[in-house]
Amino acid sequence: MKGTLVEQILQEHLVEGDLKAGDEIGIRIDQTLTQDATGTMAYLQLEAIGIDRVRTELSVSYVDHNTLQTGFENADDHRYLQSVAARYGVWFSRAGNGICHQVHLERFGAPGKTLLGSDSHTPTGGGLGMLAIGAGGLDVAVAMAGAPYYLATPRVLGVRLTGQLSPWVSAKDVILALLARLSVKGGVGRVVEYFGPGVDTLTVPERATITNMGAELGATSSIFPSDEQTRRFLSAQDREDVWRPLQAAPDAEYEEIVELDLSSLEPMIAQPHSPDRVVPVSELAGTPVDQVCIGSCTNSSYKDMMTVAATVAGKTVHPDTALMISPGSRQILLMMTASGALSDIIGAGARLLETACGPCIGMGAAPGSGAVSLRSFNRNFEGRSGTADAGIYLTSPETCAASALTGVITDPRTLGEAPHVQMPEHFSVDDSMILPPAEKPEDVEVQRGPNIRPAPRREPMQDSLELTVLLKVGDNITTDHISPAGAAYLPLRSNVPALAEHVFERVDPEFARRATESGPSVIVGGSNYGQGSSREHAAMAPLHLGVRAVLAVSFARIHLANLVNFGILPLTISETDYNALADGHQLRIEALQDGIQARKLTVSNLSIGTEFTASLEVTDRQVHILQAGGLLNYVGQAAQ
């Protein structure tokens, strides 16, 4: 055994390239997961590739995002997803069975495996010792077709944990503390690997909370060793047969090591509107709270739910505060019911929501105007909750529960003795809501509703472009800014022309109209453009409107890949050139094919009579994808 845990798994799965930091490699993908907000388009793309059955060890389609059915669109998508899964060899987790990352952790994840998911929080699986990576749906479709997944060899950031969490301090406080230290850009180009004596004190659900929210660091993935804690969890899920011990070599070398003493941590909270605006809860104590939501793929585990139940048992939620609870899976909900914990939560005055993503992606439970909402979720981007002027705070289930009882932001340590939740020796296992693929796929008719439209494709890259700067935005623009989530928009994810009408709606309500009228256009962005969700719709919908390039100071990893996959040029520019650009400027880029090959393009600003150089920070393979006009075109050419 040599090297870091990340290096070991990459080496086992290496198909192309060498493990040299920054160089592109291709790895074999063992498992994939999709969810219904991104999955419909991923399976439409899989169908377009033209294979008969998926070629992974395991692929699972989950329904957990678009479960609020206010029209026919979501129900039609679910019917399509169930039929296409049966046809192509994919397991199907029905609506009501739970959140994809929680259920995958319970029923499918395995140490040492690679997992690619069309959701940015796929790294949750790192809590089991998987190398789990979020990507755009097209990348997942290509992986399901048996092709390698390509990525830059990540640098490995080691986080050495010592000590043990104090009462009322939880795994959420660990990742919030790291976000405070490293920021939302601190993990870019890296996988975060946890090691040290403190690891032994954390259960798999606690580890999964930490790896889940590593996505907010911008990290490619996060991972824990597979040890006795892992074995006990898998044994309790009747899956000990997939366990294997995995850990870094004693002499493993990390790019950097961050020391974190778990014993020194206190309850933490992220302020609006970024997950890294973190302060101790004690600094905000006494702030009135209108709403509390506990759940999401970050904090909806059995341990989280039972801790909340024990905290609120025999008490009543403050009259000025609404409490919403979303258990992460049907398994957890059934166990809460059997133990009486559900009665404790409902008896305290909480509203029970579906075992789904729900409020985390703006699908219901939007707070009131100007409200303060405490959430055990992973993102608090402006408007993501469904209420543009709400103040969304991210914190632990413990702090959420304490604040729901008092009506103000409350350090849970002030409540007295903390509840102790023992992990069960055996979970309630019932997989009846997970449907296997059809034994006779040729008999399956894939069902398509009228809202389901093909994935957009563009023509091969021409040799010159004249573009209008349609919109200039600042730093840390998220995929929520570009293609919003929420109950009004998610049902349109399988209909790109309809979704495109809402591109940048929360930034510029006239953007879609102006894009349609202007012809080919370009977006100008600051640093970390496209952070957040893996949703490729933030590339597809602008493509439909005529966006052919994005000029930005820097890009988030997944969004850059999605832009390339759909043939949109992701051009990196300097701060000086960013400052010189303005809305309405007319730009010309010539000798595109040669410039893409050289990864340097000359951009002429016809409006002010200047020129500047933009770089393409892409790999050799991505050069060919851009020249072809996108990944589907590239795959089609390779198959000829």
C-alpha cells in the first residue's frame, strides 16, 4: 500500500494518463447516480449515444428533487425515468424512498469504488471511503456508456483530525470550521482526505456530512478511510460483504496538511449568502428566527433525526418560529416511527415534509419576506430558498433544534445536557421501493411526456465569432444565478427551450429577451464563475439563447467542464481585461480553430478599439471536444 488513499483508488481505476498533479487522467467508473432534476437530460443524452445497456457495475436513478407535483411535468419526468431505467439496466429509486446521497450511502455505496453522480453533492459517498465525484449529466451519461471519466489529477489536501467532538458540537461544525478557514475556493483542484486519530471518533453519517459539504469548498471530492466504523455501518445495513479496509500509507505525502482539533470546536453558523461566511453561533445568539428547516443530503441521517427528536421531546416550538423536518430516507422515517421519535418531533409542533430534497432546492417551504431561516443544509445562495430577500443561515441540526425552541439563534450548549444517540446495530432494511432493471429490456416502452425535449446540440465550431457582451457579472456567480432552482423552474429541466426563458432571471429579468434579439453573445464574469450545483442546464440554456463564450477571471470545475461539453468557449481573462469590458461591447474572435488548439485566442473589442488575449485552460481532449462543437458531437465522431 503506497501513497494517499486518493492515489490508491485512482491507481486502481486508472485507464489513461499518469498520476501527475494537474495532468488529465481517465478513470474507470464503477457506479453512477442521477437524480430527477438532472437525470432526465442525462438519460436523453444516454439514448442519443446509442448503446443498449449501461456498462457500469451499478447505476441508480433517484427521484428526490422534483417531488412537488403542481402540474403534469414532474410526474411525466418520473414516468420517463422509471421506464428508461428499466430499459437501459439502471436501478430506480422511487419518489418517497429518499434523497439520493442518503439512500446510496445506505444501500449501494462501497469502499474503494468510484462513483460519478449528476449532482454536486455526490462526494457524500466519501464518508464510506469511496472516491465519489459530482459532474454534469452528459459526463455521467458517457460514463454509463462505459467510457472513462476524465479529470485533472487532483492535488490532495490532508486534514489531520485529533481530539473528539464536545457535547452539542457536531460534524456540521467541522466542515463549517474548514469553510471559515479555506473559503469556497479553498478546495479547487483538490480532493480533501481526512486522517488522524480523530477520524476513529466519527461515525459514517458524521463523515458523510463532512464529505457532502466539501463541495462548498470547491473540492473535486472528499474522502475518509474505510475502517471499523465503516464496517459496523455496512454490517448494520446487511452489506458487510462490500467492506474492505482502506487507509493512506503512514508515509503518504499531501500537498498541504491542515490540523483540526475536534475538541476545540464550538457550534458554528454560516451567514447569508455564502457557505464560508462562518462565525461561532454565540456571536449571533439572540437573533430572532422565523423558520427552521432540518434535513437535506447534508443532515438528514438517522443520527441527526434522533438527536433532533431527543432535543425537542416534551417541548414546544416557539410560537414565532416554524419548524420543518425532512428525514433523508424512507428507512430513517420508518425507524423514527417505530421508536417514537417521530411522535416526539410532531408533538413539539414540527411540520413533517417528504423524504426528499424539498426546501434545500427551493421546492416548497419558502420563508416569508425578509425572514430569517436557519437550515441544516449546504447552500445559502441568495434566492435559492425561493424568497429573494430572505436571510438563510446554515448550521447544525443541534443549533437548529435549539433555536426552534427558543425562537432566536441559540447556542445549543445553553440547553444543558446533550442527548446521546447510539447508532443502531441493525437498520430497518426494506428495498421494495428500489426497482431492478427489466429482465427483458426489449419489451420496455420508454414513455415521454410533452414537456420532454431533446438535449440541445450546436454546430461544429466555426472559425470566427462576432459576439455581443450581453451581461457582465461579478465574482462567485453560482449556477443558481444562471439557471435558478425552485418550484417554478425545476419542472422545466427536461425542456431546455422553456427553461432558457429564465436564464439569469434573478440578475437581469430581461436577459432572455435581450439574448434572443442580440444573436451570438458572450457573458463576462469575475472569479469562480459557475460555483455550486453540477446542473449542466446552466450551460445548455444559455447555449439555446445564443451564448457562445464566457469570459471569466476563473471558473468553477464542474461548470467549466459543462461549458466545454456543450461547445461554449470558457475563456480565462485577466482582472485588467475584465475591468475594461462592459455590457453592449462588440467582440470579435478570429482563427478560432487554431486558437483553440493553441489554447490562446486574441479577442478584439470593436467598441473601444483594443485587443486582449484570453486563455483556454482545458486539456488536449477538451480541445477536440470544443472543435467538434461539444461532447455529443465528439462522441459521435469517435464512433464513426
